[in-house]
Amino acid sequence: MKIMLITKFEQAFYKIQKAHNILFITHQRPDGDAISSTCLMIELAKHLKKQFVAFCSDKLNDNNFSFLPNVENITDNINSNIFKNFDLIIALDCGNLKRTGMAEKLKNKELNQFIIEFDHHPKVDNYSDLEIRLPEASSTTEVLYNLLKINNIKITKNIANCVLTGILTDTSNFLHQNTSEKAINIASEMLMYGARMPQIIKNTLYNKNLPDIKLLSKALDDLTINKKYNFAFSILTLKDIHKANVTDDIYNAITGFLSNLHGVKAILLLREEKNKVRGSLRSVYPGVDVSKLANLLGGGGHAKASGFVMENCGIKKIENKWSIISN
Ligand SMILES: [Mn+2]
């Protein structure tokens, strides 16, 4: 690791040690890495006896990550008045400013707090004072692993579970291309520190209910391949989704499963929400960067997994062809 980067991790820990009251922020519609990196930092804040608030603008699904330590400390409700009390803000896994759910506050630097960003997404916005971005890292928890190691912070069983959960969920259990030798080495080190891989897998993979699986079957039913671009896509309308009482997590599982389709360059899952359409792009094909398309459509993400949202529109079948129509 370059000396510059080591210095940044040391600076970050220095700032954390100096802080009295820290605000942790993770991204909207949090995934396993977002939640586990936040839980990890809460664990550290508690250990250092810091005051803190951990914020995610979307309410966490009750059951999904309750096995992680400190998940009960993450709130979707933060009073504007207490904002001035924070002397340090730490953004985790956010990708871009918009996904913090607090873009205006952070961009305008209303109260001049020092902002540290830990992330592994490609850079989009410039808003932090100390940016620690490792696009080659499998997960944000892998980035935080470096923070722990460089600063000789003890890795407890709780912390090990957080690091491993981020790596497993963001690599889809070592299936995605971001599964590096380093990620596997860190994962195995976390097992030595007491992380419980079977428990993590049980809670993040073997956690689908019947409506989830039925929605998957709907997406499979409508799966279409565009031969010209060698591109597969499927559609879930508001009606399909309303019929099922599914967990949010299922969409990742569906796009993951569709990516198993042999020979296509990329897949797209479009799903209709109230007055908007959300797209998820995945690819396992060498050389394909789906984030370019996501960026064109106002979204972002990684080369092999990215997404976008189109506002004020819906999906309709017109003359046997799916169309996105503005409302
Ligand atoms: Mn992540």
C-alpha cells in the first residue's frame, strides 16, 4: 500500500479519536456492505466511548440484518437541530452524494464539520475533506479492514462478523469479479477472529420467503434476450410487485440469478415503483462496464453492478413491446 494511503488511514483514525460526537451515514436502500460497515464503525465508536448517531435515510428491514451487532443503533430519523452537535461526519459506502440522503447538508457544508469518506465505488462527487476510496476493494468493509490494521485496532468477533458480511454480500459469496485474493485472505482472517460464516450465509442468502421466490419466477418468465446487443432484460411492473409481499433484498437476488444466463454480455432488470422506474444492471462478461450506461441514465455504481432511477414514468406494454412512458 502506498505511503500516501497509509497516512490517510492514520489521519482518519486520528480524527475519530479526537472527535466527540460523530455522525455516520450510509446509503439509501442499504445493502449488506452498507449496513455492516456502519455497524463496524458503531462498534469502534462504542469502544472509544464516543457519542454518535448512525443514519440511513431508509428504514432497515427488520429481520434481514438483525444478526449484526449494533444494527439497532441505525436510525432513519435525525433531527436537524442536532446536526450542529457533530464534530465529525463519516460517510460509508455511499457511492455518490445523492445516496447519502443528506446531499444538501453535506454539499453546502452548513456547519463546517470535517467529513471523511470510506468507499469502494468509483468517484462521482467531491464533498469530503478526507476521501479514502479504494475502487479495487471488494467492499467498504474491506476498506475499513485497512483502517483497523494500519492503526492496530483490535479485531473483535463483532468486528470480524461485520467485515466478513460486507465482503460476502458485495462479492455475492465470492462469485463476482471483485473477489480478489486479498478479499479471500481477509475473509479467512476474519474466520480466525471468530466471524461466523454459516450464520452470515443463512441470514443473507438462505433468507428468501415464498413471495420472493414467486417474484423471481415472474422475472424469469419475462426474461428476453436482445440478440443485436446480446443483452438480456426482464421487467417487473407495479402490479407484479404489489401482488407479492417481498423483501427489498430480493431484487439483488433476482439480478444475481439472471446474471447466470450463459453467453449474454449484460442483464437489466427494470422494476416499476410509484411514479418511477428503477433499473439494475449486471454483467459477468469480461470488458463490459455497465456503469457507463447507468451513469448516462443518471445513476452509477460499479463496472459489473450498477443502477439508475428514472423519475415521473412508468412501464407499459404497447403492441406487445415494453415501453417506458412518462407520467
Ligand atoms: Mn459496497
